[in-house]
Amino acid sequence: MTTIFRLDASIRDEGSVTRAVATSLESALLADAPDTKVLRRDIARDPLPSTAWANALRGFPIPVDERTAGQREALALATELGDELAQADAFIFAIPMYNFGIPPHVKAWIDVLMTDPRLSPRGTKPMAGKPAYLVLARGGTYGAGTPREGWDHATEWLKLILGTIWSLDLTVIETELTVAHLNPALADVHELAAQNLERSHAAATEHGTALAERLKEAEAA
């Protein structure tokens, strides 16, 4: 059976753009491939322990029988998280930008995963070449020529981890101006913001349909 891994990181249960756009992609995929298993990890609702990364990092080089209980638990968690990724055939990462960077619970998740030998920069890259979709949302706009050009410290870092270090076949679906409707001073870009969101949902639906076909072809090969 084909397995999709989906990560959600928005702290918003209602009104989250990343959750909604990721669901458009997932729904289109399942419409064409209903037998697909979706493995979910929501690190906003269920964040990792704050001590997990340090314990895993310190415990890794120590002989098993000399590790503390905390180190054993952290390394078991790293293996569990790594297994979730290694068994998947495709990936959806729904991650908003907060305060110009990635959410702290996303950084914690990636840090713990990096202690799994398979997913470190020198790891075996078990997900190499597999399709992945990074669904991003930014409250403002940060492109060339905008007042906050260069303030986005999330997107390129995530591309580095997912696309370069883990070698996923990465597609990015970006939505900007997601909070423009909350600011009366931005009334002149409300229509643009709505268009951005509409395009993201359309792109996600298109990618979901294409992913279903790609996975069915791979399964039949």
C-alpha cells in the first residue's frame, strides 16, 4: 500500500492556510488513489519534548548500557520519527512562517531527526528522490523589491533540509499576504491576497492529482 506522510505545524486549528492548502492537495490525491494510507504527525498540537534533541545528541555516542533513561527515550523517539519518514512514498509538509523564521516546534522536530543516522547530513538518505510538497504560508510579502526583502529566514532553510540534505524531489506551494485581511491598512492588497490563496489551492489540487498518477505508476512498475 502506498503511504503518504503529512506534517502539520500551524498553531491554528481554524483558519490555517497551510492546513487548508495541504488538505486540498491530500483530497485531490485521495480522490484518485483512495487506498493511499496517510500517516500524520501534527507537531503543533503534539510538540516534541523540549529536552529530546539534547538528550538524543548526547546519548548517541554513549554505549547503550551507559545511557540515561532520558537519552534512551530521546533516541527511541528519533528512530520512531525517522521510521515514519523512511516508510513513506511521498510527503506533504505544511509549515507557516512565524516571526520571519520556522516555528520552533518544526526546528525541534528536524533537530531530533538529524540525530537518526539515516537522516543526518552524512546519512543514507532513505527518502532520496521521493516526491514531497512544502506548503508554505507567510503573513506578508518578502520578494525582491518589497520593504521586507530578505526577512524570510524560513523558506530557503527548509529547502536546504528537505531538498538538499534529505534529497527529496521537492515542490513548493507558497501563499503570501495571508493576514492582509486582518489589517485595514492593507485594504488595497486584499484582492491580491485572495488571488494568492486561490492560486495556491488550485496548484495544490493539480499537484495532488499528478501525485496520484505518479504513485500509481510507481506501484505498477
